[in-house]
Amino acid sequence: MDVSLIMSNILNPPVLFFFLGMTAVFVKSDLEVPAPVPKFLSLYLLFAIGFKGGVELIKSGITQEVVITLLAAVLMACVVPIYTFFILKLKLDVYDAAAIAATYGSISAVTFITASAFLSELGIHFDGYMVAALALMESPAIIVGLILVNLFTVSEKRDFSWREVLQEAFLNSSVFLLVGSLLIGFLTGEHGWQVLEPFTQGLFYGVLTFFLLDMGLVAARRIKDLQKTGVFLILFAILIPILNAGIGLLIAKFIGMPQGNALLFSVLCASASYIAVPAAMRLTVPEANPSLYVSTALAVTFPFNIIVGIPLYLYVINLFWR
């Protein structure tokens, strides 16, 4: 593997600030980001990436290429939870297996945004409609996870409202803001971009950097939870993203995605949700242990992807897309 790709990613300011946040916890510094700030930063990042994606989508138009890409994204969001569930069920009960499978079937918007920033640093083009793939991949895994729970616990009566489940899956704040920003960007086009560019473009990297500082703090604090997961889940949290990314790259190559889009698609397939899915699982599968699905996604998979995964997937793309 090209070491320069890893170094290029690691020496990116947002990633370095992620390390700074982790270091602050390890050396027991009192550094912290006040609770309301990370929420605002995450909302800003979703708004900015969604709005830019909508503007780019109207430029490219809804072509056959766009439709095929989005269908592939939905397919992966539905299939990944199924095979990961049966892998997890070898060691875990149905509730924990389904919750973790849903977590890995969904996506991490911050990992996607970090990969977008990495491509921009390298000058590799990617299409804005990939944001639509991001939006479409967040919710299906939640539904699949709940279907798996119901199929494999038929002897038990489960009391929850599908209406609440669907509302949590499709109308949670991250999905709603991302899709809404995408639509507004699509409707306003270039004029809207010119009006908001100082806010959506000029501040973007600074906000991403500060947000990853906070993510470093949170991830380091979650590391102690890994003692409860055991070696099996730690290996799962590293190897399954690589497997999912590999499948994503095969699909990307088959349908002819350009390099930048292929990287973003593989990152979406490889990432795991640590916000939307955990919130939904707490509501609908209270029997599952949150420390398992949150700590594996946040303390293992997220750092792995932004430090090693992104340059690794790009290295494979450079080999096979030449």
C-alpha cells in the first residue's frame, strides 16, 4: 500500500485534531467541548454537505447513472445488515446481533464528509449526487434490523409501534436536515450556492476540524467499553468494514463509477452509524446492549475508517481503475 496516501490522510488537519481529542483523554486533560456545540456542528455539516449535493445534483441532472448509483446504495443498506446479522449471531443473542447489524448496515455521515475532504485535498473529482446516496442509506438498515428481530423472536410478543419506528428511521433530525438541504440546494441551484457559499464553503473545513476534535474526545472515552465486547467484536468492527468496502468497490467497478464516487460509495458501505441507529435501537430494541453497538462503531470502526480505511480503499481504487 502507498504509505504516502496514509500520511496524506493522517496529516490532514481534521484528522490530526481527531488525534488531539483522543490524546487529551489519554493524558487526562480537562479539555472538553460543551454539550450543545457538537450538536450544532453536526447539524451544520449535514446542512452544508446536503446543500452542496443538491446544487451539484441539478447540474448533473437525474440521469441513468445517478439512478443506478442510488439503487446500488439502497441495495447495500438492505443487504449488509442481513449477512452481518448471521455472522454476529454465532456469538451473540438475537437482540445484540440485530442492533449491531443495523448499525453496520447504516452509515456515518462524518466519515463520508471526511472522505469528501480527503478527495478535495487530493484534487479528485466526485459528484454531488453521492450525498443523495448518503441520505438513502441511513434508514433502511433500521427497518431490516427490526424485521430480523421479529423473525427470530417469534415466540415473544414485541410491543412497539411501527409508526414510531418509521418516524425515527426517516424523520430523525440528521436524515430530515440532510434531505431537506439537498432539496433546497436542488431547487435554488447556482444562485442559492452563490448566496450561501461563504457560509457553506468558507467555514466548512474549520467546522469539520472542530467537530473531529470532539469526536476524538468521545471515541477515546468509549474505548473502555471495548473491554465488554471481547476480541470477536473488535475484530468484527475492523474486518467487516473492509469486507463491506470490498463489496462496494466491486459494485462500483461493475456499474462504472468514477474514482471519486467509488471511494465515497465504498466509505458509505464500510462505515457504521453511531447516532441515528443507536437512537432507534434504544427505542425499539431495549433488550440490546448499547455499549456493544455504540462502542464498536464509534471507538473502533470510525477511527479505523478515517485513519486507515479511506486511504486503503483509495489505494485499491487506484490499482483497479487505471
